[in-house]
Amino acid sequence: MTEQAPAAYAGPERVLSGVQPTGDLHLGNYLGALVKFARLQHEIPTFIFVADMHAITVWQEPAKLKQQVREIAAAYLATGLDPKVATIFAQSAVPEHAELAWVFNCVARLGWLDRMTQFKDKAGKHKERESIGLYTYPVLQAADILVYKATKVPVGDDQKQHLELTRDIAQKFNNDFGAPGFFPLPEALTQGPGARVMSLRDGTAKMSKSDPSDNSRINLTDDADAIAQKIRKARTDPDPLPETAEGLEGRAEARNLVAIYAALSGATEAAVLAEYAGQGFGVFKPKLADLAVSVMGPIGGEMRRLLADPAEIDRVLADGAGRARALAAPTVAEVKKLVGYWAG
Ligand code: TRP
């Protein structure tokens, strides 16, 4: 007898992603995540949240956390997320995330979490001193995604492993509770231009908010002068730009600036090289600076405008939380029944 394949998920496609409110956003976040959110919202129902529950897995100053949430929300709005199209909210405003996370803590296995490289990187040598929340962080992430039965998750490469874990949890839940196809097995969307923006000071390191050098990144809130100056100071090599991408081999900094130019202008790297082949960075950098200022300058301006009067942001987040809960609550109600909870 052949075994029957478990029923596949048959629900609608949904996009979900989130950003932690733990530091300034930069060009890497913009090209790697925010532009994708803004594009996807017009293709598939899109849910984008601020991960304040994840933020407190490491210490956050309570008096600052709300403002940090507003800053991420301002970045979402300033980079083109439309609150009438996408659902934008703070994670802690939707208690269903935490409720589902508890059930998933009982589905996920210790062995699965022991393999998570992000925990190992963050905890370093002294994991016994980290919060249990930091360890179980990817389980909450699975709940973020599956509470909306999201199928597509735009994230950086570093999140691929958390998405694999999310699929493992979904599959085990579906099996254990006799609910084939209840949760989808969501897919990470990691490709595309700007997927990997590198530091302006070291072309082999990712652009990162934790890099001690502010010159290594362009922050979303940098003004035109700061943007232009950071590009002027960016590390490069003395050679002119090559005619083809193969010529960038072994030139990490040059490749990064070409990739940034391509992503910001919407052109391919080949087209950028076709235009600038044979030119040195004395010519290319001012062009890149102009382009970056024209794209990033208005984003910073809009963020400052929104943050000057947070009432608008707070309204967007309140409205988004209501819509998010309306979708999350029935999922959690069904989960409680499947698990056999007293309150199910
Ligand atoms: N862990 C993600 C990051 O650091 C943030 C995040 C939390 C997230 N929950 C999520 C991303 C759910 C996508 C889906 O980038």
C-alpha cells in the first residue's frame, strides 16, 4: 500500500516580515529588505511588523523602546509601505504571537535550536549568561510567520536557517496534531538586487548597525552631506572600473560600490559597468554620491517629518494591530482546539 502524501497547504499567499527596533537602519536594510516590502505589498497581501518582543531578548532601555518602534515604523512609511495597502504593526500589540510561540516551544526540539548559528554568534563564549528568550528567539519568529499563515518571508541571507526551522515546526505541528496542511511551509525570499550590501570600509564584511565605524554605513537618517562624505571616503582600489563583472573578481570594495549603484538606480551591474568602464573612482564616486543622495535624502527627510509628530505613526500602528489581530485570532483559536487546551 502506498502511503498518502499529507495534504498541502491550500490557503492564500501572504508576505510577512519584521525588523527589530534595536538600532538605526541603513542602506543595507533599505536595499535588502525595505524596498522589497514596498514592492511586494502590491503583489501579495503583506504584513510588516516591528519586532519589539524579539528586541528584549537582549537588554533594551524601557524608556527608549517605544521611540525605537516608532523609528522603524517611520522607516517603513518613508520607504514606501502604504498603510492602506500593507498591514503595519508592533509585534507586542498582537498577543497571539506570544500565545502561539508557547505552543511552538513545545513542538520544537532542543536539538533543532542547538543548531541555530545566529544564537551561537550572538551568545559567544558565555551562553549561560544569555536570556532564555535569546535561545528561543527563532521559535517566536516561527510564530510571527505562522500566526498569519504567511507563505513568503523577505529576509536577509542570515535568516535562512530560521526559515528552515519555521518549516520544521509547521510540519511537526501539522503531523503531531493530525492537521495536514494547517500551517503552510513558508519560503524565505532572499534574492534580488541589493540582497547583500557590504561595509563601505571593508568590502568583505556586511554593512551592519553594530559596526563601530559610522563611516561603514549610510544610515537612513543621514543628511545629504553625510551621505556624500561617506561615499567619498569609501574604501576603493586605484584601478579603473572593468568592462564586465568578471573584472571585479578580487575587488570586493569596487564590486560593492557597483552593486550599490546598480541597486539604487534599478540598472543591472552589467549596464553600470558598460557606462563607467575605464573610469576611475574619482569619476564614479561623485556619480554614486549624487545617486545615493537623490534616493536616500528624501527618505531621511520623510522620517524626520513623521517623527516630529508621532500621532500619525501611532495611528498607523494602532490600525495595523487591529487588522493583524483579526487574522491572527482565528488561527490561535484553532490551534487551542487542536492542542486540546482547556481554554480551546
Ligand atoms: N530575526 C529577524 C531579523 O533579525 C527579525 C524577525 C523577527 C523576522 N521575526 C520575524 C523576520 C519574522 C521575518 C519574519 O532580521
